[in-house]
Amino acid sequence: MTDGTYRFASFPTFAGLPSASLEQAKELSPDVVIIGAPIDWGASYRGGARFGPKAIREADYLPADRTRPHLPSGIDPFEVLKVIDVGDVTVAQGYLELGLEAVADAVATIAAMGAVPIILGGDHSITFGNGTGLARHHGDGTFGLVHFDAHADTSASTKAPGALHSHGTPMRRLIESGAVPGHRFVQVGLRGYWPGPETVAWMAEQRMRTFLMSEIVERGLRPVVDDAVEAAGGVDSIGIFISVDVDVVDPGMAPGTGTPEPGGLTSRELLDTVRRLARELPVIGADIVEVSPPYDGPGQITAFLGNRIVLEILNGMAERVVAARS
């Protein structure tokens, strides 16, 4: 019996997918590359997201057999897409800017080989590295960013003297750098008591499109997602990057996260939405962030959600490929 066939055996990759180093990956001509970014020193409250990549890979009761047939669509994304797992980015623990640069280099390398990077976080600071890496290959301002989160992550300050980056700043830094202009942003699920009026006004000046949780409750999720798809899929956009902070989901369904905010989406709503986005729009990358295993409890329900977010994005991408072939 091959090691890794059973879920209690040792296995190093997502769903038992083929593994390779980042240097070897190009020779395999993958469509999608899964990579971990074990960084959590951008967190302002609860840490632990550096353990997220490992937890997301392992939160699966199915065999590590490189198959995941999707019941609703009848498609196995691993039969349609060539997906490999290159492990985690090597980062110097505690050095956030060096870590983000390493992430940006890895993402740019994956994009340059013609593959779609799916990055397992890690706190939300890594999205600055992810967006920067994609912009290095595709060009500044060429793609949209659809951001699921309870928080806007557009803070001007990290509250640490001289520091530019934290998990509360990546979207502002991407806008300021020019990698992803404000009008390319679509944010879904924001709620709670942060950020303040000055930051909200700045977001409006940047022409960021924001769908608050209160709007989703009033209008319903489907029409909001209709608007989000339209806003993200501009005629001059090459595609979208999907960034999912698991705290967009109500903490009753995703407790293992750094800054939980009650009153969010259900896990079902999020899974359906990311699949729809990946089916209807070209995805050039995605990340799943802020899974913090130390706060997840013995049931690991947040890590399981993170695992399924990856699968739903992959399935949406596969459905898009199948539809294009028919």
C-alpha cells in the first residue's frame, strides 16, 4: 500500500497531488500550482496562521489519491487541470518584509510558467506579496482582485513605527504600489466596527467596490454576487485574483481565525460563491488566509473549510475549461 493512501498515514501534499520543487515545477507544465506561505507575524491580535498551510492540506477525510470528483458538477478537477503542490515558501521567521518578497518571487515564478498560483496562508499580509508577484508577470493594473473578508484591510498604519505591512494593510499597499488600482477591487462581506471614517473615505476615493454584509442581508447574496461578477470582470481585465479571509464566514462556522467577527456568511454561501466566480471569470490566482489552527478546536472545522475553498475554486476553474471545450 502506498504511503499516504489512508488519511492517517503520512502525506505531504494537498489531496496527495504530485509534489515538486518550485524549480522543477516548470518541467511538469502545470495548470495550477499550490504553494504555502507560512507567515503570521503580520497579525495584530491572534497568531497561529503560520500553521495554516499544513492544516489546510491535512484537513481532509478522503484518501490522498489525487482524485476529488465533485458531486454537483460531476467533474473531477484533477482530471481536467494538472495541479501540483510545491510545498511552502522558505521564509525567515519574524522578518515580514523579507517573507513577503519571497512570496512575491515565488508567485511571479509560478505565473511565468503559465500556471495559476493558489497560495495557502498565512495571515492576510501575504496578499501583498501575492498581488505584487502577479503584477510583476502580468503587469500593474491588469487584473481584478475579489476580496472576501470581514475587514477591509486598507489601514494606512500598522501601529508599528517604520513598518509598512501587516494583515490590516495589504489592500492599501497594493493600491499605493500600483499593482492593483482601487477600481480593480471588489470586497465582499465587510462588517463590524473597523475601519474608521477616514479610511472608508479613502476607499471611496480609490473607487473600491465594497459590498457590506448588511447589503447582502438586505438584498440577498445572489444579486450581490451578480454585481460583484460584473464589477470584477471588466472588459480590459485579464482575469481575477480571489483572496479569501476565512473570517468572512461567521465564527460559529469558522472559529479558527485571527480576528473573528460575528455575523458573517455561512460556509455554504462562501463555497458556492467562489466556485461561481471561478466558473464565470478567468482566475489568475487565489489565496486562502487567516486559518489559525490553535484556535480551531479538535474538530478543525476552519481548516476543513479552507481545504474545501481550494477544491471549489479548482472545480469552478475546471467547469470553465470543460465548458470552453464543448
